[in-house]
Amino acid sequence: MSLDLTLDDAATAEPRGEAVGRRLAGGARGFSFVLLGIGVMLALWWLGGWIVASNPATANFADFAPAPTFERLWQMLTSGEAVRMSLPSLVRIGSGLAWAIAFGVPFGILVGRFRTVREASSVPFQFLRMISPLAWMPIAVMAFSTWDRAIIFLIGVAAVWPILFSTAHGFRRIDPAWFKVARNLGARPWHMLFTIILPAIAQDALAGIRLAVGVAWIVLVPAEYLGVTSGLGYSINDARDTLEYDRLAATVVIIGIIGFTLDFICERAVRRASWLREE
């Protein structure tokens, strides 16, 4: 008996070790490709900066190059300027997304659940979705008493459609047999909502929120050109007006880092809500 166990352990230990080895090799390979991509991007940036600096007609813009940019970025990080300029933008993004989720998820469930609502709302929603969020800018300025509210409105308008349509798509993927079984077991409407609907649509709703974060982050910078005196969009505008091109480029890097981080968090949330588990 003990001999059999020993042989079984030896037989399973080897494949397990091979799997760990393959996983480590795959991780190292993926990480090397990430470094390669970053290296190519920095090389192209350095080449562009060198071309700009070498041309007398564009030499004034030489501070866009990597070296001045990263030097200024370090100053902005150590002085706290990067945090001060980012926090107002993050608050606006969070507020706009909160409104988009509060509107998009319930309406997405209604659109996915009721065919009448889906058919009646199809043309109006598709029509509104195709209007650029920035086209609402003059109306937002007139409709809201503060610039902050106008920007939050623009972010909400940009972010609501991916959430709404992804939620509706997620609802339509639910097997109708689940509702039949739940009704036969005496489930109430709130049981349906919290036990079946929300867990079932979580992955699609989070995927929509991930798309919405990307759209909202794109809309944020031009929206912050409106009257406000804080935020990343304002900082870019201010750096351009004061001809501080290294500060402008460093702000662009900060926007990219924050946007990448937000997308990474959403991607992890989508993966966590997925029913398909990786081995």
C-alpha cells in the first residue's frame, strides 16, 4: 500500500513540476515581450525627440524628448504636484461613472428583460449613442451652474452607453430555465435580482464599465478645458500656454499611467467575475 502511494506521488509530482516550469517560462516570455514593447516605444520617442531637437525650426519643442520629460516628471512626483493635478480629475471621473452606472445598469436590465422596452428604445438609444459627448458641451455649460457639474455630465454621457448595452447583452445570455426553476422554488423578484440576475450579468456589466472608463478618460482632458482651474486637462492647457513643454509631456505620461492603472483594475475585476476559470 505504501509502495503504491509512493509511486503515485512520484507520478503526479513530475507533471506538476512540469506545469509549474511551463507557467514560469510562459510568464518570463510574456514579461520579456512587455519589456521589448516598452523599449521600442521609448526608442521611437527618443528618435522623435532627437529629430525635433535637430531641426532649428522645431528646436523650441525639444523638451518633449524623454530625458527632460522624465526629469520634470520626477520633480512633479516628489513635490506632490502630480497628486494635486490628478485628484480633481479622478473625482470627476468617479462621479461621472457613478451616474453612468446608476443609469446604465438598471436600464440595461430593462432592455435585456423586456422585448417591448428593447424595441422602443433601440432607435433613440442608438441615435443618442452616436452623438459625440463633446457635442453636448454648449448645452452642459448652459444647463449646469458649475463647470464641475458640466464636466461630470459630459463624462456620464460618454460612459453610459457601453454600460447599458453590455448589461443588456449580459441579461439576454441568461438561460430562461434559471428563472423557471427559481419561480418553481418560490423565489421572489428580489431573489431573482440578487441571486440570478446580478451574478449572471456581472461579467458583462464590468466589461461595459471597463469600456466606459476608457471612453470617459478620453473625454476628460478636452472636457477639463472648460473653465475649471484644476485637473489634468487644465494642467495640459496651462503648460501649453506657459510654453513648459517638459511639464506638458510629463502630464501626458501621468495621464497614460493613471489610465493604464484604471484599465488594469477593471480587467482584473472582469476576470474575477468570469465564470471561465484559467487552469
